[in-house]
Amino acid sequence: MHWHTSLDEALKRAKERGTPVLLYLRTPWSPGCRALETGSLRDLQVLGLLDRHYTCVRVDKDESPEVKDTYGELGWPALIWLNHGGESLAHTGYLPPRELAQRLMLGIETGSSAKAALVECFDKQEAWNNAEEGVPLALADEVLEHLLASSDEVHGGWGKRQKFPHPEALHFSTVRWSRTGDERLKKLVLNTLEAMERGAIHDGPEGGFFRFAGKPDWSDPSEDKPLGANAGRLLTYLEAHQAFGVPSFAETAMGILNWLEKTMRDEESGLWCAAQDKQSDSPAWAGAGRNTTLYTDRNALAVEALLKAAVVLDQHAWQERALDNLTFLVKNLITTRAGVHHQWQGVPQLPGMLSDRAALLRAMVQAMHSAGDNSFLVPAVTLARGTLASMSAPDGSLLDRRHEPSARGSLTERPENIHWNALFAEACIRLGHMARAKELVRDGRRILAAFQNDWRRFGHWSAAWGRAVDLMHAHPLHITVLGTKGADDTRALQLAALRPYVANRVVQTLDPAKDATLIEHAALPRWSGPARAFVHQGLLALGEAQDPDELEQLLR
């Protein structure tokens, strides 16, 4: 078949033939363009439809900036149906061969000028295709409606007696607010976090939060301040400050950070202790009422939050602390024979729990995302694949502990936990995009699909699952910064990619001198000049930038 290279020429020829025009707008670094050109646009049915029923024009965005400026806001690849006057009737991005053939046939049947009818047909086809993609996005919205209906409209949070904040529910609400603009979700998040700050559950003078409140107004708090609960709340306040710009949220986050460093740090390992409780006389508690046990999952969650703090609060020292602790965990808590261990007491102990694997995988993915530290890529992929191989149930979900032949009694039970499954699946999907490992994305989706018929039985703990389903459908916004590691221009672009609140984003920083294999695997251009950022979502390339302000504007 013949591809025109001039749009004017194609429009003239289409009018003579009486066919619609299909404009293919491309860029060399787009993964969707590569997929189209090596797959869909070589399919015999697609080629036959294009040759007989369309006049086709292929344009490179950099070689024809006037065409890009007119039609390029859609991203690349863009397949655009035009009438003979050059008006856009409908558009799509990458489509696999079967779906592209269906769209081409719809375009023929609808005609070359009936714009509304063509768009309606395409929308129906899109809905049909999405319905075949596993877990429906509508289930994520059902989770949200459940969270809204059961929340405390006066004081925020959940619970009519004891009150817990459920950070994952607040994370999920913020994500969906950013996509839908639903003011109910914004009100829920702000009301909860502001009421918690004012309530007795917040230890304002010393920093941090007590585990739960005994009364709905966040008063009558418990005596203990656990590491895991505070790590989750730290991340929540940081994300909410990034999304809504509330100054007090940054102050509350700083209070938690200072409490971690002044009160909870174990001087020998650098890790953070499990909890603080001034009333406890248990042998496990020492000095300042600390439980000195060093848990992998709690520490990994804190690492993830500190990496976020470095960006949101613009304080690089938190990144250094986080990377030091993450390096310790990866080096000392993972063994070849037993996998990830649950705690450190001079030696690693208690291997085989899903919570440790999920939290540690998330921390490694966050280190690559926020700090651009690609040294964690291989251990992260190894951990993900090892977990999937050793802990998967027949339905695709992950069991909460590894099989131990010597286990007796209740320890032989290995139930699924929707919270840790969802956190692992989300990290697995993000990692799959970073490593360009499609099987990890597929396995993450399979984990989520295992809960689509029974998520309701998990109550508020299903919030993390809903958020991961949202990620599965939206595809993460992937920003790749190519530049010399540590250089000012590279770091400036990296921070520009990280600072705005963007739900479900993956930032990857690659050094042409050190990460040539990853760059080649991603089919990105060889780059030796100033740092440059490339933005895509799924198979759709959205733009590129050398200037940090230009990149932030593109993301917004």
C-alpha cells in the first residue's frame, strides 16, 4: 500500500477517490509507534482495508512541525480520521491488529463526514474492549462509594468508637479525586487529615501519631506510636500536601520525620525501631519506651515515605537516610536460600512473609523512581519473580507466607491478604514498566483479578486494591530522563518530573554512559547532549522536554 508524505497531497487524492483520510502522526522514540509499525501496520487485514478504503499519510512530527502543531496534542502515535477539508473526525493511539481493523471498518461504514456518528461508534468499541480487560474500573469506584458511605462526615476517618485513619483509603481517594474532580473525595481527605492534626491522636510536641483514637473526634488515643502506622500517615500527609498545598500537612510530616530520627533510630543498624510506648514494661521495650525490634516491612514502608519527603519538602538529606536503610535491608534481610526475612536481631530472622516482600519491593521501586538509583533494578526484579514463583495460589493471588513443610496447626494456613497483595501488585506493575518486563505487568494484573469477586469481605482494607485497579486501567505516566547521573541538568529535570502531584507516575533516570542496555531495551534515542525527558503513557508518547518548566507544564 502507499503512504503519502504530504498532507495536502493526501487530502487532494482522497477527494478524487472519495475516501476518508487516515493520518498517522509518529515519532521515532514512541513505543506505540514501534509496536504499530512492526505489528498492526503489517497485518494483512489492516493493510487490505487501508489500501482499498483509505487514503493514508504518514508524517514525522519533527519533520512536519506545522502538522504536529495542528494535530499533535493527542500524543504519538496518533491515528487520525480526517474529512476532505482536513478536519479531525476521530482519533486513536496504538491499537493491536484486530482492534485497528475494527476501527477501520467502522470508519468505512460511518462515512467520511459524519463526525458525531464516528466518535460514538469509536466510544462504544472502546467500552467493549475495556470490558474485556480483566477487572472493570467500575469496581474501583464501588470501593470508593463504600469508603464514602462508611466515613465520618464530621470528624473524617472511619469508625464510630475506635478511630483509625486508614492511609490507603486516603491515598486512593486522592488519586481518584485527581482524575475525576469529585469534591466529595477531596473533602474526605482534607477533613480527615485536618481533624487528625488537631486531635489528641497527634503527638504535636514530640511528633508522630498514636496507633488509634478511642473516640470519633480523634481523642482518647492509645499509648503506643508504631513505626508502620506512622510511615503510612507520613506518606499520606506528604501526598496530600503535594496535591492540595495545605501548609500544615508539611509541618505534620516534618514532625513525624523528626520523631523517627530523634526517638526511633537504632544507632547500630540505622534502622528504625518498631514502636514507642512509655507505659510498657515488656522486655522487648527499652530506653524511652521503645520496642527495639527491627522489622523489614515497617522499615521498608518508612524508606518509601522518606524518599517522598526528600522531593515534596525539598530536603535531600531524607533521601540519603532512606537509601542507607534500604541498602541495609537489601544486603542483610534477603538471603539466597530463604528469601526476605521479617526482622533483624544481629542476624536475619523469620523468613517467608508476603508483607516483607511487598514493602521491600515498593521501597526499591520508589528508590529508582525518586532517587534515580538503578542499582536496585536487578534485586527488585529478582525479588518480584521469586515471590511470584514461590507464593502464588492457583487463582493468581499471593499467599501471606511461604510454604513450610514443618509447619503445624494454624501455621499451615496460608490465607490471602488483599492489602499486601494489592501493594505487591502495584509495585510489580510499576517495576514491569521500568524494566520493560511485560510479564511483571501481566502478573500484577492477575493478582488484582483474583480479588474482583470477593473484595467486599475485606472492608476498608480493599482501598489499596481499588487504587491498584485504577493504576492497571490508567497505565502509569512514564517520564524517562536521559542525562549524566548527578549532573545539575539531569537532577533539575528529575525534580521537575517528581514535584507536581500526578497520580500513578513512574520516573526513570538513565545515564547514557551507565545504562546503555536499559536505553536500548526501551528503544530510546542515543543521547549525548544536555539532559532530556521523554514522556509516554502505555504505548502513547506525549512529548519531550529539555527545560524543567516545559516538563512541569507538560505534566500539568
